[in-house]
Amino acid sequence: MRYSLITAFACILVFSGCETEIDVVIPADPTPVVYCILDQDSPVQYLRLSRSYLTDNASIPPDEPDSILFARATKVAVEEVIDGKVTKRAFFTPVDIAKDSGYFPRQEHWVYRADFIVKPETDYRLIIYIDEYDQIAYSSCYTVGNFEIINPLYSEVRYIHMLPDHNLSFYWTKSLNAAIYQLGFVMHYLEMKEDQTLEKEILIPLKSIFYLQATDNLFSYPINSTNFYNYLAETLPIDPTVLRKCMTIDAVIISGGEELGYYMRIQEAGQAFNLMDYTNIKNGIGIFSSKVLRRINGFSLTEQSIDTLAYGHATRQLNFVDRTGTRDGR
Amino acid sequence: MVVVMVVMVMVVVMVVMVMMVVMVMMVMGCRIEVMCRGDFAVAHSEVRMRGYKGVTYLIMRGLQYIVVVVVIVAVQGCDKNREPAEMQPVAYFKMMPEAGNTTTIFRFDADSVTGQGTRDNPVMVRWDWESDGTWDRMYSTGGEITHRFFKPGSYRIIMEASTITGKRDTMVIDVGIARGYSPPRPDFSMSPDSANITTEFTFDAGLSKDDEDSLDQLEFRWDFNGDQSWDTEFSRSPVIRHKYSDDYRYPVRLEARDPQQMTSVKTNILIVTRLNDRIVPVVTHECWPCTLEDTVRFDAGRSYYQDKPDARLLYSWDVWNDNLWEATLSNSPRFKVLIGHEGKTKIRLRVTDDQGLYMDYIDTVELFPLNSPPETKLVIGNRIGNTGSRFYLHLRGSGDRDDSYMDLKASWDINDDGLWESEYGGLYEIYITFSAPGKYPVTAMMTDPKNKSSMDTDTVWVVAGDHETGILEDKRGSFLPTYYGTVKIGNRWWTQSNLKYSPTSKGADWHSCSYNNNPGNYNRYGALYPHVATYSNNPVACPTGWHVPTLIEWQQLMTDLGQDATVERLMEGGRSEMHVLLAGQKDYSSTSPFTKDKFSGLGEMANFWTSKNNLTGQAYAWYVDPIRKQNRSVIVGKNYWFPIRCIKDE
């Protein structure tokens, strides 16, 4: 009974004597920041994991360089779950990556890589265990379903006409669990400079379409031809010494999962300091979702489109050759 | 006996007290929660270890909790709106079998633990097989796992269950693992694993393993051709060579034997061929793209034998790649065939040398359908006009399955003389005028690059009239715009045909229909609209810059028409140039499902919606009826669906 009274007294102190004010300047708990989009077309998956830190000024790097990344020993796993059972388990391991130019607080940088094939329309669960803080972050998503491009097709015999009087319409079937579709082209071209010829390609994203509550099984969207030329004009560098030749273009549609749809929609809202950023990571922030890509390769542009690429007002400075393979007959 | 009685009385007293406390808390609305489950587990072990002393301990501990709970409730009160307590996982797992040796693969089942969580808030488990403080198995949402202990000894297995917020519980099982003996696991490599009959193959059993014995303690024997008869005696040498005399898929068998005389067999497939990788078959075919009507000509003349340019080569061909050879061992490298099957077809070329060794190459030919003619679709934007009108005709709805629209060549015959007008050749859209009234058949033809063509004919109607006319382009809805002829009467512009606009948005306030829901009627008479279409902004019925005319605007039209405001002159081809069609109506008033859409009046009369109600909220229409000689406004029920004409904003 003596112990009971002591325990009771201690409880009274604990529950009655709490201070309700919070000290906002104490060091924050490390929060995992996760970016992982499962690529259903690839046998290799990547995950980016970093950690947040508190600062009064975002332009000032953290005191400790280590505080933007967790230790390499952090355990990251993805589980495939079918009918409530874990049927496959893959572990991500860190792989070093080259850094872009600019200031980085630490010398090494890495992302996490795992080799496994992602099944469509399947439950996947992400588990991150941070040893040094004995902390778990968790997320789950249903991967998107396969889909098909209905139009354009038959790249061997069909031409793509990219002029304002003939806006090409993409048609595609529904991708289950998808909430976003991105349409675009990949243009393959040659860059000729003196005796050197390089084969290059450029991805031309034309439209992101959100279907968060889609019920239709067939989607279509007309491509604005003007955007095609404008994007090239904004992206390719102007170099008078280079002659370019468009070879073929591939039609591309990417479908992304519901989480990615919500995430990108909020990103597109354009709020520089968006306090309500979408996350589906428990005990962390970030995104865990999936995507699948469909691509019809090898379309040719019509001769009118090639001429427009060569001499149109948007792209004439990019030095593309016209339908005759020359510029201005030279 | 006395002690037992005392204990029983104490237990009864404690149970009664617990029940009373629980009842009091329930009456007060408190949520009862399990506390300090770990302490109860300790108490349970105390009972096992100390007998009745443990029971006394348990009773005292229970009384302690009761007092604590009562004091807390008394001091803090109860909050009925408190959030549910965070889930506390309870660790438990089964091990199957419960005992075993170093050859046993144990199955651990913690599904009852992971089942305590949900997909969004899972309970995860991790495992430490040796209680060495290192978790051998990271957290998983799956509860089933297998493990094998390779060393005999005593193990303490720890399983920890955890929520993602860190609520945890553990369970421990001690198990003794005895020494076991397992048969060897033979495995071998073959080098090369596929080659022709001139090759001596090397077989290496060095991949074999045994859990208890080293490789040099194992013995091996071989069956090279899979005939179930061992071709060698047992030997400690893991490497052996063999050469085959015939091509075949040989199941090669290796048997390994350990010092305990335990044996196992492993079988691998070895492919022995007559392939000669010095032969390089090269094949081309001519047509591209090929169609069903093409005879495909293959040429393997560029095939060669490396380092032996003068080697004599023979050519065999297998259309469909079905092992039925259409041509065998021919001296000629050329071959032609009419495949006649749409889609991709595989053709196998076999190039054989003078030893009978060969190399195959699969060529794929894709045959496209026969070139189909284009589909010509002639559209006249303003079908009726006068001698001053510019008529707009286009072919933009035309298409071709095999060719791009831009590769189609357009031809026009304007005056029905059977000759294609050279000045319009190649144009997909034209503007033309006619100097005299009449009906003019216009024919357009689209020709694809393979000279297949199709034609479409429609009629332009030129009436006697002197009104100013124009064309209205409505780009809403589908890819191709809708065109309307327009006429200026007085100082206002009117459309000369009924509105053809169907909202496609699911969220639209209204939609339209064709008479009898027949698309043919839509093309000629336009659409029928509910009354809501005359005033709704979701969407607006008329194109931008135009609106549904008011009753006053209809009345002003008749005033402006003057002598032409007769029923006859209002009709199609009449001098008013309003070209009224007797489009009929739909009555939506019936509640019967069988007569819900009641259409009437086609070819008999026309009512055009006006955009205003009268003072009592009734709707007005403009009524044209050649049978009853009526041309006036009427008050109508809002249950009707009528055609709409548009008038340009002032």
C-alpha cells in the first residue's frame, strides 16, 4: 500500500504539474524527407532520402554537414503485398551520385537503389528504419495499371503534322489508380558541327492532365502544336555554328499514381512557401507513388512541319534543316 | 489448507473491488484501458516461479493499480471526449516445428501481430535470432518468415512488434538446436553451355555444397546424356570433360555423395547443336512498308563465312518459323514468297556450310493492310445563299487509314461538268460564288499517294435574293468547327439554319437532342433544345457574340422583312432568306416511360425559342406553320424542346 500511495502521488504531480508552453527553439527531431516514384517500366528503382533541419535562414547551410542526410546504415525496404501477404521484399542500398555544380554542405551524396520489378495495380509498402534515432517512417501506395496509346499509332507509315491548323489528338486507355497523365514527344535529332555529327534527343512535355476522379475508360487530349515549337525554342540553345536535323519523334504518355497526382497538383499551384504540401509519408514528409510510361517510337514529321521547324518564327534561330535537308537551299 | 482459503478469499475480494472500480469509471464515462501489460507478464512469471508467493504478489500488484486508478480519476476527472489511446501492439508468434536440428527450416508465424495493424497504421515485426542485440531481420508488415540455424546450440529468439510511432512489445522463445546431417547439394557448371558437335565440353562440380562437409570430402559421378545410366564411377575430382557426337538437348546428371553416404542428384540441360557461329547470315527484303498484295523478295546474298570468303554456302527458308521449310539447301541466296497475311511474320533463314553446320537468322516482315481509299467528306458551310454569297466548302473531315491527311490530294468539280477545276486543285477548303440562282452539285475527290481515291457530292442552293450574307464559324465542341450561313435583315444578322450545338460536359445544365434521336435529322434540321438552354450560362447556347433572340427581336425581324414576312417566303429557299425548316418538336411532359420523349410536327411546323418569359413566367416561341398559315408568337409550356436560331449581338 505504501508503494500505491507513492505511485498515486507521483501521478498527480505528473498530470497536474505540466507546463503548457512550448519552447520553439529547441532542436527539432530529424524528419525523413522521402521521394520515391516506383518506375513500373524499369527493373531498377531509386529512392531519395534526406532529413530536414531547423534554421532561421534557409540560405545558410546547417552547422553539421551530416544533418542533411541520415547515415548510410539507414534501412530502407519496399514490400509487395498481395491478398494481405508480403510476397516480395526488396532492400534499398545507397549508391553514390555525382553532384551538380553549386554549393553542397557535404562531399558525398547518395540515393538509394533497389533492383526489383514493380507489378501493376499492386499494394506496395515502404518502410524506413533510421537506426541512429530508432525511428520508423512508413508509406503505402497502389501502383498504377497498364494502359495503351490508341492514337497516334503505326509510326512506320503515319506522319505527325504539327501545325496550328491540325492539332494532333492523343487517345489512350485508362490506367487504373492513375490520377495524372503527362503527354509529350521525344524528338530525335542530329546536331552537325563541322565534321562532327551527334545524335541527340529531347523530351518535349506538352501537357499534364489531372484525372483525380476519372470514371471514363478512354481519354483524349488535343496537343497544341504551338507549344511544341515554343518548348523547343525555350529549351534548345541557339548556336549559329550548329546545323540540326529532326529525324523522328516518339509519342509518350506517362501515367502517375493518385499520390503523385495530388503532389504535383499542389506543386503546380505555385505557392513558393506552401505550408500544406502534400505528403503520404507517415513520420516523415515526401511522396511514395508509381508511374508507368507508354511510348510509340519513330514517327516522322510531315514536310510542312519540318519546314515550320526550320523557318517558323519560334524555332528559326535553332538552325534546323528544311524538308530538302538544307537551309534556304544551301 | 488455511493458506489456500486465505488466498481464495483475497482473490475474491480483489475481483469484487476491480469490478466496482470498473463500474464506477463506466458510469462516469471513462474509457477503460489496459495498463502496464508488461508488469502483468512479470507477475505471471512470478506466479510460475514462486508458487503461492507469486499469487500474493499478483494480488498486491492488482490492488496497487486499483488504488492508482481511483486516485487519478479522483484528481483528474474523466474526459469523455478523449482521443482513443494509441495502439499498443501485443507481441506473439508461433514457431513450427517447435524443435529441430541444423537441417530444419523453421517457420515463424507472427500474423496475429501484424494483423493488429492496418494498411495505414501497420504493426511491424523484426527478429533477432541469437539475442545478440543485432536485429537480423528488419521491420516488416508481413508476419511469416523462415529461418535455419546452421550451428547447433541454444538460441534465444526475440521478436519485436512495433507501431510506426514506436509503441513496442517483445516476445522471447528459447530453443535448442541439435546437430543434423543433410545430403550434399550438388551443382555444376558447363563450359560452354551451348556449342556444336565439334566442341569438348568441361563440366565442373565445384559449385556443390554440403552443410556439414567440405567440397574435397564429396565424391561425384556423371550421366552425360541423361539416359539414367552413370557414365563414370564416383570420383573426388569435380572436373571432367566430354564430347558429343550428335546434336540434342542433353539432360546432364551429377550425383554427389558425402562421407555419411548421403547422396543427391542435380540435372542441367546442355544444348549441343550443329550451329556454326563463323557463319554470318544476312538477309534483306525489298518492300517497305509491305502490304498484303506484295510478293516479298528476300536476299541472303550478303551472308558470309568469317575468314573463309570462298566457302560454299547453302540457303534454306522457313516462312512462319514453324519448322516447315519452304526451300531447303538451295544454292541461290534469293527467295520470294507471297505471304498474304496481315501483321508480323517471322521468316527463318538457315545458312549451311559444307560440313552440315549452320547458322539461323530470323527476319520479321510486317505486312500492312491493302491500301484503302481515303474517305472524302465534303462540308458546305453555308448550304443556301444568294448570288452575292461566298460559299465556303471544305474537306477537313476527310481521312485515310493508311496515309496522313496532309498527303491526300484534293480535287474539285464545281460546275458538274465532270472535269476537275484546275484552279482549286490541291486545296482542302475553297470559297466560291455563283452568278445565277439554281442548285449546283459540287463534287470533291481525295486521292492518296497510291492513287486510290473517293468522292463526295453535295449541293449548293443559290436563291434569288439581295440580302447581305456571311458565314459564322462555331469552334466549340468537336475538332471540326460548325458553320452557319448568316443573313443581314434590317440592321441585324441572323443565322440561316438551326443551331447544332451539343454540350459535351457532364456538368452542363442542359443537353440537346435530334428529332426521334436520329442523327440524320440533326444534320438537316439541327438540334432540339429545352427551354433552359435559352437562358442558361452553363453553357451558353449560341456562339460567342451571338444570342438566342428575344420575342421583340423576332417581332422586329418580321417588321424588317416587310412583305417577305409571309409563311411561304420564310420557308427554305424563300425570299426572306431565313430558310425556315419545319423541324418539329419534342414534348417532355409525359410521365409515362413509354411516351416520355414524344416527338411531333416534323415537316408540318416549327417553333423557335425566344429567350424571354412573359410577366407570368410563361415561355414564348415563334410559331411558323404553313398548313395553318401561322407566323406569330405563341405562349408555350416549358416542357417542349424546340430549335433555336441565333442573332448577332448589337
